Amino acid sequence: MKILVIHNKYRYKGGENTVVQAEINLLENYGHTVIPYMRDSREIANFTFKERLQLLRDTLWSEQTYADIDNIIA
């Protein structure tokens, strides 16, 4: 079975990031094909002011993320 795992990594490694990776490993160990789609909160550090304003909107709906996931599924 193919499984798409979608996760946003936090700036500092913590429990949730560790659990997501453990789930991916477990699924793969049981023969599943895992397709990870990961974003990283550290991207925000390099954003311009305009990009930070856009982030407010993208928190609710991100055209880029939608397009990325749509392409993966297609």
C-alpha cells in the first residue's frame, strides 16, 4: 500500500517529529511504500516581510502546499 505522510517539522526537534519518523519506519518495515511530504518551520526564518504576511493566509490555505500534494497524488 502507498501511504502519503504529511508533516510540518518544528524549528526544534521534539516528540512529534520523532513519532512521525517512527511511524514512517514502522510502515516501511511492514512493506508499505511511504511517500513523505515534509515542510519545515525553519523556512520562516528566511522569509521577507511580504512572505511573512502571506504566511498568515497560508496558515489557513496554502496554494503551494495544495499544488505540491496534488502533484504527488497524481
